[in-house]
Amino acid sequence: MDSKLRAEESVPMWITSYNFISLMNLPEAMTHFGPLRNLWEGGGQGEKMIQQVKPIMRGLRKNWQRQVMTKLMCNMALNRLVSCQMQVNDPVAIGDDASIEGTEESSAGGAGALYKCYASAVAVLTAFHQNVPLSVVILNDGSYGCIVERGAWLVPLIRLHVAWTKIGMSYYQWTCNIDAVVTMRGRVISHYALMLPRLTATGLPRIGNENSSQYAVITSEWEELNKEGVVGLV
């Protein structure tokens, strides 16, 4: 592709950008460290920390490092205290089971948020009919669903039959019934996962398309839902 986009006398893009060359290190890195998501540096252990540091910096005066770090630690401690107090005062949001991690949406939550908490059952149904990827949890009883309303409720997603298999990934036909919403109280989450829609030649299938409501499932541990209906490594 690079040879077709550039002029014949120009330098190949994969030489001028070290990002392209570094891609060759990925197989070895995955073999040594495992899933690349474990090396993500977007949280507090990586570059995202800059977002917390910039607002409290007021020039490079004497002992600025110590002053910035002290202020940063105070802010982090206060945020954690407020977060813990909110959870204690709102037990319905987290249920009786300690395995439910994170009560906010993953886009706004901390590093512990392993799922997206949808605003309502209607929001889940809308996303399902639009055939977009869904953030789901798999309970220890084998049921699937999307968590709504700050972690208090689960919108069940019912797996029917294998509709299509491609490169070892099985796409099931699914249904969503917002009238069957159940409480998350006392339920145990065994897997956090994404439901990936079966794509068409033009991208996401349209509503009513023959590929509509067909999803494959992959967990946060890189396990997949196989054609036997079992979650595991393929």
C-alpha cells in the first residue's frame, strides 16, 4: 500500500516512522508478556497521570517537584475517600456481591472498570438493534447481559444458535428482551466480555439485515465463545 501511495523516489513510510518498525516487536512481546492490554499505560501507571499533574503546576519554582507531588497525593487521597463514601452510602448500586467491580461507565470510571454501565434498558435495546459492539458480563450461571443503572440491574441477552463461523470465531443469533430485566443483587460475574457484531462488506449491518443481531463474544482474558457454547481459548 505504501508503494502505491508515495512517489517512486520518496523514502518508504515504514522507514521514516519508527512506529511501523516497532510493530515487528509485537509477536515477541505478546509471547513474553501475554495480552497487550496488560501493558496499557493509559491509567495512573502511565501517561494519563499527566492529566492530573498539569492543572496543579504553577511554574518551576524552588522545590516545585515536592510541592506538585504533595498536592497530587492529597487530591488522589481525597478522591478515593469520596468514592468509598459514595459506595457505602449507596449499597444498591454495588449489590451484595463484591465481585461487581466499578459502578460507573468504563469511559469515565477508573482502571477497575471492566464493563460499561448503560444508562437504561432502552439504551441497551437501542444499541442491540443498531448492531454496534456491546459491553456484557457473563454470570456464573452461564447467562449473559448488559449492566444498567449504576450496576443495579441486568438486561439479559439470550443466545440462540450459531449463525455463522469465520476464522474459528462463532457468531450466534441473539435476542434482547428489556421486559426480563433482573437485579444484580447477589449475582456473581465470571467474565467481562465484548459482543462483536458480524460485519458486512460495508461495515455494521443495517437494522433488519440478514446479519442483524449476530454477535461473537470475546472476554477480557482473550477467551471466546466457541460453537459448542463454551467460553475458553480457541
